[in-house]
Amino acid sequence: GAGVSQSPSNKVTEKGKDVELRCDPISGHTALYWYRQSLGQGLEFLIYFQGNSAPDKSGLPSDRFSAERTGGSVSTLTIQRTQQEDSAVYLCASTLGLEGNTIYFGEGSWLTVV
Amino acid sequence: AQTVTQSQPEMSVQEAETVTLSCTYDTSESDYYLFWYKQPPSRQMILVIRQEAYKQQNATENRFSVNFQKAAKSFSLKISDSQLGDAAMYFCAYSGGGADGLTFGKGTHLIIQP
């Protein structure tokens, strides 16, 4: 596609429920990132996918968070047993994967846990 | 680990005036990349300007320019002839390339006074 596409744009869920957030990167981009932006904060790195390599999961805050990337394209971020502190904007980004290459962001998924 | 510091939580400028946003960073690398991203209320992270550390010349994009001081590890953004559409959160970001992606500062909220 022309840009990074994320869905849903907004999601309200009850505490304890599982949620799935989807990211469709720019066509041809081999690298994909998930970031979390809490209210009034900067962006926190969550996970990185590069081609078919094993993902870098070092930023995931707990084992309730997981992500997969099928066929080297679309990625899904799953949060299990959501907590109120999970409320944030989840931003997906992609890049060609070359060193220093510009990273392009989607519009984010705004998650509210009530 | 790399860190990025934006010391101005909020800045205000009159329309058509010039404003400078500050950013400092800490790294032990010699080759890296620096970025300024703009995030309007729509949440979309938009690349404003990027600088390769090996280049001495400061990057310029129309009304946006940077003052890159490698020895001081400083990377400020100057916006000339400020426009109402420039109002947004501005994030400074560092990339050493590869799996780390971008390390972000906490952002500066720029207000444009008509």
C-alpha cells in the first residue's frame, strides 16, 4: 500500500480481555517495528521484525504481549489479559531495512482499557 | 544505551516568527542518524528532516533546518516563518541502524500563536 496501515484506529476493551492490533507495512519494506506511546510520553520500542529472521522482542513489557508477522508482511500485536496500564497508542512502522533508512509510521491504534 | 533528551516540554511562537527546538543525545557510536518527527493531533508521525552523522553539512528542508553539533551531541531544529499548520508535538530521534530502530526523546509541544 501507499503507507503503513493500522487497524483498528480506536479500541475500547474491558480489563482482562485480549486484544489484537494489526499492521500492514509499506509494500517491499522488510523491517517492521511496534512502538507504544503512553499519554504525554515519547515512544517506547516494543518489537522488531527483519525479513525472516527471529524478531527482537527485547522491548516487550511482559509476557502478556506477543507479536507475529506472517509471510514477512502483515503483523499482529496481541495483548492478553489487558490491564489499565496498557492504555496507549500503539504505533507500527516499517522501513526498507537498510542502515539509517527512514522509518515510516502508521496512524496508530488507540487502545483504552476500562 | 543511547538516550535522547528534549529539555523543552512546550514552546510557543508567533506565526511567521522563527523557533528553535533543542535536542541532545548520548551515544558512543561514531556513525548514526538523527531525525525530527512531527506528530499532529491525528497521531501520524511525519518525518520532518534527517541528518547523517558523517555529514558535516546541516540538513535543510524548506523552512526546516537543523544545527548539528556532533562534538556537543546536539541536534536542534529551526523552523522559520512558522505557520499554524506547524503546531504539533515534535520528537527528536536517534538511530544507530539495525534492530534498535529509533530512540525517541519525550517530545516538545509546539504552539503557534496567530
